[in-house]
Amino acid sequence: MTTRELDAAGVTDPELRAAYLRSRELNARHGRTYFLATRLLTPDRRPAVHALYGFARWADDIVDALDGAPDDERARALDRLGDDLARTLAHDGPGPREAHPVARALADTARRHAIDHDLFTDFLASMRSDLTVGSYATYDDLRGYMHGSAAVIGLQMLPVLGTVTPREEAAPHAAELGVAFQLTNFLRDVGEDLDRGRVYVPEDLLASHGVDRGLLRHCRDTGRTDDRVTSALREFASVTRAAYRRAAPGIAMLSPVSRPCIRTAFVLYGGILDAVAADGYAVLHRRSVVPRRRRALVAADGLVRVAAARLTDRRSPGAPVQAAPADRSYQEVA
């Protein structure tokens, strides 16, 4: 995060600036697509988005990256993070120094943008459930989990991005986009999640194609494919594409200067579905990725849209027209 971004966001406290930097590092390291798209936002909005995603990434790391740690140890780590956030949200100013940096950055962002604290509570509840729940019987059951793990992220983002319609009109689409992104992750990471003891593809969908956890485990362990598994994953991809269709109308409801960011994330994440299909739904054996050239082309389109949106946004009677400079450092992450 550059000094310019923190200055533009009005973050002046040195410790808070360091906390935002930590959140940015987490977002850059773990979320290439999100980080890439965030570079299209106006500088004043970027720190808040890094705070939101940095907190989410850290909580996810507690659940997933502490492989081998007992569940009760990971549960305690999540509880400590939740306690840090609660104490920091209740504190005026930068918050307690002993609180985790991601909690401090998130609390500051919540205050600045009046984000509903219940959204953070729901998120942490879903993270805790990952320690005890390894499968979901139906899609409705999975949706209950994704409310806290994904939909709330979209709702947290809305006050930062801004809307041209009443926020409650845009909210369902923002929530659905969070769901679409997570469903994409679930499809891409079937093999990795299986190794962690979790299957997010609903059991009834798998069963309708003659698939169960045992067959998934067999394919993962032997490196073999099975037409029944491919068919089930193809249907899950269709479910995911339907979520993108429901989310799409919300992009036009955002502030014009925020649309290129979300449109870029929308296209890049949707492209993962295309990559999975091109790989023959072999997600039990390898992770599908969007080709680098495709990422660069989408990034370039986003830069053009940013320039146009900022040009329009800066126009005012009697003032010269001047577009904000685009971030050419995009190529570093494209």
C-alpha cells in the first residue's frame, strides 16, 4: 500500500498505517485476483478493501493453514481474533496496541464506512463451522454457510464502493457475487479441500450422479478420472454460473469509479470456471488457473474503463477535464 493511498484515505496514525500495510500484504499474497482488481479502485478506497480482505484471509489461514494443529487450538485462535476485533470496535481511535493488526485495520474501516458489525460476527461463525462441519447435505445447507463466509463480504464492500441506487437495492446482488466467487473457489479447490476433510459440493448433487466422498477420495489418491465425478462437477459449475448471472445486475448499481474493479474481478473469477472446463474438470488432481495472457487482457480493459470513469467523475463546470493517472504497476500482478 503506497503512502499516497493511505494519505488519500485519511489514515494518519502510524500504527494504523502499519496495520493497513499488514492487511495489504495478506491480500496480495493470498488473493491475486482480488488484489489485481483492487488496483483499479481510486486510491482512497483501496486501504479499506485491503482491510476487509486481509481480515478474511487471516481468519481463513487460521482455519486452513494450521494443518496438523488440533481443532481446539484453531478454535481458540479464532476466538482470540474475534475478541481482538470486538475490543477494537468498541475502542475509539486506533484501538488496543495488543490487538492483531488485521483487527485494528478492519475496525478502523468499519468506523469510517459505517459497516454493520453483525457482518463480522456472521463471518467468524462460518469460519468456526469449518472446524467441525465437513460436508453439506443440500445446496440450501451450503447457502447457510456461505451467508457468513461469502455473502457478508459483498455486503461489507458496498459502503466502500458506493452505489448510485439505494444500498438495499444493490445489496442482494453484492451478496450473490460473494457467493459466486466462493462457489468458484469450491470448484477449483475440490482436491485441496478434500485433503482437509471437507467437501463443499452438496451431497445430494453428488449422489444424483452416483458420487460419494469415497469415490472422490479414490480418484484423488489414484490420479484417475471418473465420468460420474466429471458430470457432478459440471453441474456444480452450472450452479456457480447461475450465481454470477444473479449477481451481474449489481455492477451497474455501483459508483462509476468502482465498477471497473468489480467488473474485472467478475470476469477474472468467472474465467476460472472456463479454465476448469478446459482442464476437463480435473480439479481433484490439479488447480486450474486463468492464463496469464487472459489476465493481462482483462487488466488492460479495466485500465481503460478506469480512465473513462475517472475522467467523467472529475468533470465539473468551469474546471479543466483531467483523468487520474492509471496504475501502470498493474503488470506486476497481471
